[in-house]
Amino acid sequence: MIILADCNNFFVSCEKVFNPSLEGIPVIVLSSNDGCVVSRSNEAKKIGIKMGEPYFQIREFCVRHKVAVFSSNFQLYKDLSRRVMSVLSDGVAHIEIYSVDEAFIFSESKEIFSDCIDLRKKVKRWVGIPISLGIAPTKTLAKVAGSMAKKSDLGVFDITDPEIQKEVLRIYPIGDVWGIGSRLAQLLKTMGIRTALEFSEMDPPIVRKKMGVIGERMLWELRGMSCNHLEDPKPKKSITVSRSFGKVISEEKELAEALATFTSSACEKLRGQKSKTTGLSIFLGDGLEVYDEKEILESPTSDTSEIIAVAKMLLSRIFCQNKRYRKCGIVLFDLSSEDEVAADLFLQKENPKKKVLMQTVDLLNGRFGKNRIFFGAMGVNPEWNSRSNEHSGHNTLDWNHLPVVKA
């Protein structure tokens, strides 16, 4: 069987771990620059706050209804996600981490329902995050079961029984099926298909003709035949880090600091998956147009200082004095495993001391908090940072943020 483990209202739940007073009241978390709603507590959903709603439109509404509002705290969410996934991974046959708050688990247990009840309690007790668990023979059905689990008092829902599958799919909207977007949902509705059960009963050749191979796989998965098997995590083929600024920037120095910061983050991810890059591109956006430039490197590298130097060179090529920029970013591409990189006889060999330096920087930042050790090119007091006026300040990777308990 396949189990979908899904953290409930994940960003909000992370904020609640260190602030129990938030229990029972409406809570929302905002996107970068405090732009729109990206996570809601059940209480916030009940009073009508919608996902993706711009915050400036509901600011007064939140004040009237005493909604607790938080800026995104991605360092906290990433670390708590890692802890949740670590607990889920313990003692299971195989796990595929699907996103920051979801994972598919393969289980051969004969007591799978009671195991899921115990697992849910374990994650809550050890990490503090509530999760829902959906049990099914395929990934697509596990997604359906997971959505039903969120409505269950137990937080676990099992649709391995064909009769239960049929009853659930009979009332499950076609637009909510995993992989069916709004465009496909509209297409199916014009064909008279409104529920997951009606879709599962369609003729496979017709589905393939209308929706391709992926659509046919969805159909077979809803019929209980696994077509999307659990996969081992694969290294990314490219890494992008970008962000909108907290203010408009027109100075090249500030853009260079922002770009260096994003480059440092991208290189940390690059080394994290044990890869090197042979190409990078940068881009600047002024709200109307995006300007970009790229460079192919002489040899593969994961050294932050080298890549920052190239990124600053590219910046000098496309920077215009009279423009006001709102965002920038970097893309590392043509990635390869550091173990597969062949040495070039005509190029200078990699300095082993630099490799040790990068490993030490990653180790110390991982232990004491992001950017505890940083490159001078990133600046000391950046004013371009994204707005986060409602930041909670909790950080499980920073000794200075440890909660203080008084008895």
C-alpha cells in the first residue's frame, strides 16, 4: 500500500509549534514581501479567507476578526519539514518526499491503519506538526484518501477497499483529482464528467486521445492500478534562486549584493546535492521586462566565490543606470555529479583547500544558522531584503532563538 503523509496547514502549524496561544484562533501566513495568503488555519478558512488572496485587500478584515498574521519564515519551515520527513522515514520500506509538506510512503504492514495512527501521534509528539495520512493502492488514490483524512477526526483514511473507493470517488469532484488542472477539468465537464468515479469509468483509448498518456495513467490509478511508482530523489538539473525586493533598486552596488546573496544560496543547494555547474545565467526585472545574460564556465565548479565573480561580471553587462529594478535571480544549469566530473589536462586543477573551505562554511551555517558565515560581496546590512513586517522570529537553527522556560 501507499500512504500519503500531508502536513496540515503546514506554515501555520509551524508558527503554532512555538506559540500555543494561536490555537483556536484564525491564523494566516503571507508570501514573500507580505504579498498574499499562502497558508491558513481552519479557523481562517471558516471566516472566508481564501488561498492566494492579496493581503492589502483583507488587511482591515483581519483586524476586525482578530486574525493573527505572519510573514513567511522559510528557515523555520524548511527545518521543521526536515524533522517531519526524518520521523516519517524511520522504519519504512521506502519514502518519496514529494514537497516541503508531503511525502509518499510505501508500506507492506498488515496493520497499516493502526500503524498510521501511531505514526501520526509520533510526528505530533516529536515535532509538534499535525499530519493527515491517506492509505490506498496507488499515488492518485492516496491523494484522494489524504484529502478525506483531513476531514476525519482520526486524521487517517483508508480506501484500499474497492467498495469504499467507489463511494468516495462518486462524490469526489473531478477538478480535485491530482493532476487534473482547471483546463482539463473544464474539458471533462464539457464531456459530462464531473466526478472522479465518472472519469475512472471512461474508455481508456478515449482518455488517451483527449488527454494523452498522462491522462490515461490517471484513469488506471483511479481504478487501483499503480502507474506512478515511488521514486528515489533525483538531483535537480538546474537550480534557480530569485526574489522580489522589499524596495525598488536603482544602484548597481545593491543589485550586486542581492545577486551575491542569491548565488550563495544556489551554491549551497548545489553542494547539498553533490553537484557542480558549468553554466549560469542571471536576470533582472523592472516590473515590465526581464533582462538576462548567461555564461558557460571553463570547468565545472561549486565554489561560491568563483560563481559570485562570474555573476557580478554578467550584472555589469546588463545593468542600466536609468532603470528601477524590482527583482533579480540566478540560474545554475548544466549540472553534473561531482563524482562524474572528469579532470581536464589543459585547465588548472581544483584547489582542494577551496573545497574544504566550502564544506566548512556549509557545516557551520547548517549548525549555527543561515549565513552565519557569509561572503563580503553579500553586504552587511542589506536594505533590499523582502518585506516581512509580521515575521515571528522563531528559528530552530539559531542558538539565540532557543525558547526560554521559567519554572
